[in-house]
Amino acid sequence: MKGPVVVAVMDGVGIGARDDGDAVHLARTPSLDWLIAEAPFRLLRAHGTAVGLPSDDDMGNSEVGHNALGAGRVFDQGAKLVNAAIESGKLFEGDAWRSAIARVKQTGQPLHFLGLLSDGNVHSHIEHLFALIRRAAQEGVQNVRVHALLDGRDVPETSALTYVEMLEKVLAEIRTSGKDYRVASGGGRMKVTMDRYEADWPMVERGWKHHVRGEGRGFRSLGDAVETLRAETPGVIDQNLPGFVIVGDDGEPVGRIEDGAAVILFNFRGDRAVEISRAFEEATFTKFDRGAKPDVFFAGMMQYDGDLKLPAHFLVPPPEIERTLSEHLAANGVTQLAISETQKFGHVTYFWNGNRSEALAGETWIEVPSDTRPFEERPWMKAAEITDQLIDQLRTGKHRHARLNWANGDMVGHTGVREPAIVAVESVDLQIGRLLPVIKELQGALLITADHGNADEMYERDKKTGAIQRDEHGRPKAKTSHTLNPVPCCLYAPSAPELRFDETMKNAGLANVAATVLHLLGFAAPADYLPSLLTTSE
């Protein structure tokens, strides 16, 4: 291509059932509709084994999706790596696990487990937590505390009590042997602890106060907390429940994190684990007043940032992603632009570049600050501002390749509110319409795809029949998690009308995009990359 080659990721925009629960279908999308009808178009796999997850029952997510887009190959990802490390026993033979066990046996302080309590398999999996708890008991750890972050985002929106019951059953079984294993604190994942990309540090501060200091509203049990908070705020979903602590008969918190303890953050995904890890590890910390930092041994399920070596100790080595698309382009002197708003900035930079936190030679990174108000209140988010800057940058002629992420379909899709999700998709389509004439003007190419589905399925479905599930009042049950649906892939390259997708290529996925970008730029892809989606044959 003479002009720039641009990859636009419509985060969370899959191809669904085209029914009343499909916000992508319900949205007015003239630009996307035209591309699907008139330009090269195909579907891509964006979940399960196509992005390195354990099985095709596992929905995709933004982390693994952007890894695949940027790597050009499929790497085993966090969930699969942790499963293997637990099954083989290697996790429990590693230095991090051995050090955590040794610390609490020596001091008598509890072993604390902090993380997302669900089986969503996006940030964590409850079975990983249970394996760690049971192994701790087996190895003679007397005291364990769990700090449970409630999901309702990668799983049904009010499913928390299912996981609470599972956890309490495991803890109760272990307590029969005389050990003291209890829940210590908790809260909804979008209210405490799990911020990302420094969008909302007060969220992390609230988590720190609950988990570490034991400050916050007290409840006698995790179940009591969930039920009471729901009753007080009808309609609230799990991810938005406020934080709390669990107290004993004396009214005192049962699980402050104090000197001599060990803390394991059992989330395997990095983006929402980095900030709380920094709070535990950084000697000089200025993001909030954390008070006296307790002297604890801290470890992550994985290392969440390989460049920053954060955390220093981790149970399972992360995927080693090398020779990414960005590295190949940088080595060949190709200038690159990465742009998104805060909520997805790390996805088009860190994850796209194989979990590297520093820009490569010739890369320009632009972050548009996200709003902090609820996404359903501002479903247009920063799509227009991203496009403004992208167009200005493309017209400078400085960037041979650009990649961007419009976050709307995912972030608004996660709210479970259909009407704002429709507006979110329409907002993205409007930006596509603005970008098309610029691509034509510059004689470039625009490859539009998504990292996974989300807004395409806003209602829960019966797994056997596929029918939309309804509550006792006949209303559809909102879905807040990602989907298993394929994602669109459209090519707009008006100066190269001979280009088309290879219709003989079956089961192509996100990892095929990297070779396609190299193809458009005039480079041969490395031999081990998945092949380009394009053909120029008649």
C-alpha cells in the first residue's frame, strides 16, 4: 500500500444471533453495513483455542485477543498455563509458593489470597483458588484469609452467591481439621482494587483499606454482605457492590494484612492486577496514602509486567511472546502509531507488543484520558477524540502503520444495559464513517476487526436451547460477560481493488491479522506466523 495501513479494533463487537439481545445488530451501522456488503469481509475466531485458552468453551478477552493480534501466532495464555502448573505440581514446587508457605509457618500470620471470585476464566478461576487453599492446608498452614472480589462482569451479573457458597463449603471442610480458614474482606470488582491503566486510583485505595487495614463496613459473613448490600440497593449488580470487611464476634476485622503475613494475588491476568501489586511492592508510593506498608511476602499468580518485573515473585511464568509484529516493523524501520483511550490503552501497547511496557523504536503511543463516570451514562466514551487524533496523525505522513482501539462495545457491553450498548456501537460506526475517506485520500488500507464479542449478546441465553432467559417478571436477564461469537473482519483498500480474502482459509482467527498487516505493508511474514488472510489471485 502506498499509504498507511491501519488496524482498528472495535472492542467487544462480535457477530451474534441478530435478535433482541444483539446490540450490534440493533444499532444503526451504515458504515459497517456497507463494508460488509461491498468490501472484503469474513469472520474470525476470537475465543478458546484460537487465542490460547484451554478450550473452545472459554470466551475470549481483550488481553488474549490483543496478544494474538500482535503476535501473529497463538501462545498458551494465563488460564491454560496455570491449569498446567497446578496439574503437574510445578506451581507448588516453585520458589514463590515455597517462600509464602515458609513465611507464614515461621511467623504464624495468615496466608492471604486476594482475587476475583468466579469461574469467568478471564482474570481468574475459582478452581485455581481452591487448589491453592487445599494445598496450603495439606502443607500445614494453620491460618488462611480470602479477600474476595465479586465479579458479575465475566459471569452472570448477580451470580456472586453461587461462588460464595462454593468458597464457604471449601473453607468449612478445612475448618473441621482445626484450621482457621475464613473470608476477610470483599467488594465488587468495579468498586474496589481492580482498576487498570491508572484510570481510578481511588478504587485501589478503597481495596487497600478493606484488605490491608480492615477498614470498612463490617459483616459477619461474605454471604451476609452480598445479601444486605443487594437489599439496600435494588438492582445493583455484583461488580458494583461496595467494599466491606468481615468481622468476628468482637466486632473486629478477622483478616487485616499485617507484618509477617504472605499475600498471593491469584488473578492471572495482568491489567487489573498491576496497581494493587504496586501498592504492595513499591518502597516509595505516592498514588494514595497507604500508611505503614506491612512487611509481607507478596506474589502474583503470574508476573503482570515483564518490563517492570512486577511483581518480583510469581507462581507461574507468563507466556513468553517474542518476535511480535511490532518488533518486525521496528527492526525494518517502519514507523508505528498506537492510540486508544485509557481503558484500552494498554491493550494496543502492552498486550499488542507481547506484554512489553515500553515503546519500540519508531513507535508513537497516544493515550486519550477516559471518563470516570459510569460507561452506560456516556456510551460514546472517547471514540471521537481518538479518531480526531488518529486522523491528524495519519495526515502528517509520519506513520506507516497505525493501530487503535475503540473501547465502547466492550466497556458499555459489560454494564449489561442494552440501550446504551446500542449507542456505543453506533458511536463506533460513526467514527468508521469519518475514517474511510481519509484512508481513501491517503491511498492506505483499513483493516477493521474486534478482539472478542460482548455487545452482540446483551441477554443471557439457555445453554441448551439458546433461548433468551427471563426473570420472574418476564424481563430478559442482562448479560455482562463476553461471548463465544466470531468477530467481523473488513478490509477497506480502495486503491488496491484486487485485494480480497482467501475464501479457502477455514477457521482463521485473530492471530492471522499480523501476517495480513505485513502483507499490506509489502513484507513477507515469518515462517511460523499464521498466514495472511489475503489473496491477490483471480
